[in-house]
Amino acid sequence: MLKVLRENTNNKRVGLSNQIFNDYRNFSGYEVILYSILKRHAEGLNSSQIEEKITCKATGKHCMSKNTRNKHLNALKRKGYIEIIKQNRRTGSEYFYKFKKTGTFGLGFTILTNGSINGSVDGRISPTELKIYLLLNKFCNDGIAFPSLNTLSKETGICRQAISIHIKALTKADYLKRYYSYNEKGSKSRIYELLV
């Protein structure tokens, strides 16, 4: 099921183009964090501002190292999702990063709340768990999603066992609830209720 929405302008949510799911296996959780942060700051951010945005306010810890941040920002640039304006050493200016507006090619948007993004920055969930949570949002209808572990594994490139571990962590962090449903033949299916 493909959720097609108009981009939400509410500042509590970020509408991410469903175009990213065409290459989602090659998206890391760190790229989801950086992509989302730059999307919600469409005016662009310099290196210091990005560092501030990926820092937990309570602990002062970064959710990724400088090398990891730069590696994934460069990957987003190569994929065509952001622009990087290089620093000018003579003037002392920093690198500047800007979200690159692209069309959805009729695929719509998947909404990710700032709370879920901030939770990955604060360490409540891991970057990989945010990636899985975003994918669950794609399959979501009225707060409920029911993709199989095989589907989640295929879309993310993460093995089923690891998906299951990350789902348990998301449940423990109160990002989602899991239920089981049985059809008339007795087949069991998982249902996820997204909470954040």
C-alpha cells in the first residue's frame, strides 16, 4: 500500500518524498536523520548548525561522529538529495548544506514527525530503528501498518532477525505497539500501531 499525501507544512512533521523508497536499501539510518533535518530546515544549515541539530540537548552527545556525518552528507549529495556549498578558507566560512527540492513523480509523501527524528538524535532509538520506523510510516493507514517481516527486510536490506530486534526496540521505546490478527483460516499477521 502506497501512502500518497500532500506535503505537510505543519512544523511538527516533515513530508519526505516517496521517491526515496525507490533506493531505500541504499539509504542508511544516518542519511534518514540528516535528510530529515535538512528538509525541516529548507533554508539550509552550515556545518556548526548541523552539529547542533544532531546533538542531544540533555547530554550534549552527538548521534554521529563528524566523519560519519560527512560521509552520509556526501552520500546524500551523490544521490541528488542535497546541495553542498564548499567552504571558503580565506573568508573562514563553513560548508553549507541545503535540501534539494525534487518532485515526487506522483508518489506523494510519507510523513515523519519531528518527535521521531529527535528521538534518534537523543538516542531513544537508533538510526536504523528510525529507518525502519519511516518505512512503517510508508505502509501506514490511519496509524496502523501491517507489512510482513519479509517485506520490511526486502525494502531495507536488513535481515529478518535484525528487523525483529529493531521492532522490539521500537516497541520498548513506545514508538509503536504490536498486535496479532488472525483470519478465518487461522493465519496470523502482525499489526503495528505507530505512536510517535
